[in-house]
Amino acid sequence: MQIPRLVLVGAGHAHLHVVRHLAAFTRRGVQVMLVDPGCFWYSGLATGMLAGQYPCEADWLDPAPLIEQAGGTFMRDRVDRLDLEAQCAHTAGGTCVPWDAISFNIGSEVATDAIHGAAEHAWPVKPIAGLCRLRYRLVDLFQQHPHPRITVVGGGPTACEIAAGIEQLAHAHGAAIQLRLCSSAARLIADWPARASSALTRELHSRSIRIENDCRIIRCHSDHVEAADGRQHESDLTILATGLRAPSLTGGLGLPADRAHGLHVNACLQSTAHPRIFGAGDCIRFNDRPLPKVGIYGVRAGPILRDNLLAVLRGLPLRPFRPQRRYLVILNLGRDRALAMRGRWWWLGRGPMWWKHWLDHRFMQRHRPHPRPRRRNWQ
Ligand SMILES: Cc1cc2nc3c(=O)[nH]c(=O)nc-3n(C[C@H](O)[C@H](O)[C@H](O)COP(=O)(O)OP(=O)(O)OC[C@H]3O[C@@H](n4cnc5c(N)ncnc54)[C@H](O)[C@@H]3O)c2cc1C
């Protein structure tokens, strides 16, 4: 009898859960391989890392020892094509990885092609690893330039966190920056309660962050940005935080998918066109109801994905994922302050920052590989 092979593409949140519970597969003789070109970078700590609050090392973990300790294998490579007939995933490194079931948890990207010149002149907030490099780039800029002008393009939660993180970093380095947040909407985080949005605006203003509402940036240049209404703002460094979309790979798999949301999956996280292909996290369009691209949905999908991958390999029925409608968001606003939001409830102050710090470190702690037990030397 042939040994069933499961391939996990991308070390995202849901796959980390599968890897943590790999024994359910290995004890049934399933061979599991995880393919990822890099490491898992945790977005919960990302803006704290950018702000200098946490070292870069606190924000990532290497999935290789995690899966190897659990009895699976790891391939440091990028899947760039799928052969549906031969059931094989092709990697950028030229390997063909055979599978009996395959799952995608490959995250999301910033649409750099939506703004002219952004690909050349702006720094996207994804991948998260890039924010560690951005921190060093900012520190260089603070040293080279007496009054650097920095623009964050976007008006959502990520843009606000990024702006606050840059302000904290500049403050810690004694740099006098001119920081501008350009949002295309009439107010920050337009889908939040108006009072929470106003409190956030006041908080950012109090740090001398200039907020330009109704300012849709259409062009980025090396030294300035241009808005649709003709406004121009000088900018030595421009950061793009204009929202996330699925990676282009999801559109090239030969399966139903759309550019904005990603691979189309049904309620059981299974491709709408192939019973042995699954997906979770930011790279899917869930059951005709696109979910917000936030980590919590990847985390919550993890147990269902694990059960359904196992079920499909054993010919058992699948169970549906029931995503929650409301979720907690805590924005790290730097200087030990944060804004927590759930539904219409919100809280701005130091308390939410302690809460966020605790939640995020607990998440990373839970997923860090355990050090191998040292052999005792009896001599
Ligand atoms: C600055 C910032 C802050 C954020 N803060 C929060 C927050 O506080 N809370 C929150 O819930 N959300 C936050 N988000 C959103 C969050 O980043 C995403 O929702 C989350 O990372 C999605 O997780 P995922 O499990 O889908 O994939 P990810 O965790 O992004 O993992 C995807 C993995 O797939 C790998 N991969 C990609 N392509 C391939 C390929 N072709 N082959 C193999 N592997 C591949 C990558 O290397 C990566 O390891 C933030 C986003 C940003 C940009």
C-alpha cells in the first residue's frame, strides 16, 4: 500500500497548528512535508519590532526544527506551480514534490502595482521580514538627514500602527522627523466606530503625526508622492500600507481564485474545484464570504484544517469552519499605549498594550520549538 503524502505550502498560522499536532498524521503513517522559502514572521509583534520595542529575533521562528522534531520534513523553497494531473507541486528550486493532499497557507501581499511608481519607490509593509530591514533603513535615514520626511500611505489599522511605530523609533533616536499619514478615506479606519477613530486621530496628532484624509496617492516618486487631487508631498521614504491581497500564486494554480481574495474554498476549507486541495489564512476566499485578512482567521482555521486534511486522506467526512464575525484587534501605538477594539467596544491606553504584549508573547512561546533534551554526562 502506498504511503499517503501531505504537503503543506507556507508556514502560516494554520499550518503551524497542523505541525504542532503532527502526531495525528505520523502515527497513521502519513508523510508530511512543509515547504517555505523562509521563516514564520509574526505580524502581532511586527510594528513593535519596527518601533525598536522588540528585537527582530523575537518576531520570527524557524519552522524546520518544529516539523522535523514532530516527525515531518522541511523544504526551504517556494512553490511556484501546481501540476493537478500528476499531483505534484513544482518549486522555484526545480523540485517536483508529489502529494496526495496539499494545503496552501501562503499569506498575502501589498498591491504595489495599484499606485504608479510604488514598486520602485515605496516600501511595502509585507513581507513582515521587510519591516526588520525597514527599521535599519530608518535609523540610517535619521543619521543622514536632519529632518527626514516620511510618508505612510494608507488609513487602516496597519498604516496607523506603522506610523506610530516610526514615531516611537524616531523619538528613541532623538530624530526630528516630519511624518505624514495619507489616507484615501474621510477618516482613519473608516469602518470603526467614529469615536474610536477620533480618539486614534487625537493620539496620532499628539505625536505630531500629520494626517491627510481624502488624500488618495496615485504616484510615488523617489522624493515625493502625488495625490489624485493634485496635492504633492515631499517624501524621503514612503511606506505602503494600503491593504492586503492574496499572493499572485493563488491565481496561477489552475483552480478557481480571484486576485483580491485568493483561492476559492468551501466551508470545509477545500478548493471548490479539487477535493484534495485545501487552503487557510489570508490566501483564501472563504465560502463566498471573503474574510478580513487578519491572523486570527488563520489561527482559528488551524484545528479544522488539521482534521479535514486527515479526514480526506482517510476517506472520512469533513467538518465546516465557522469563522467568528467579531474579533479583537489591538493596535500597538508605541510609547506603551495601544487601542483595543471589538465590535463597537474600544479601549485606548496602557492596559491594552500589556494585554497585547501578553497575548503575542504567549503565541510565540507556544510555537517555539523545544530545545532538544541534552544527554546527561554521567562521568
Ligand atoms: C504590519 C502588519 C501588522 C499586522 N498586525 C496584525 C495583528 O496585530 N493581528 C492580526 O491578526 N493580523 C495582523 N496583520 C495581518 C496579518 O499579517 C495577516 O493576516 C497574517 O499574517 C496572515 O497569516 P497567514 O497564516 O495567512 O500567512 P503568514 O503568516 O503570512 O504566512 C505565510 C507563509 O507562507 C510562505 N509562503 C509565501 N509564498 C509561498 C510559496 N509560494 N511557497 C511556499 N511558501 C510560501 C511565507 O514565507 C510565509 O512564511 C498585520 C499585517 C501587517 C502587514
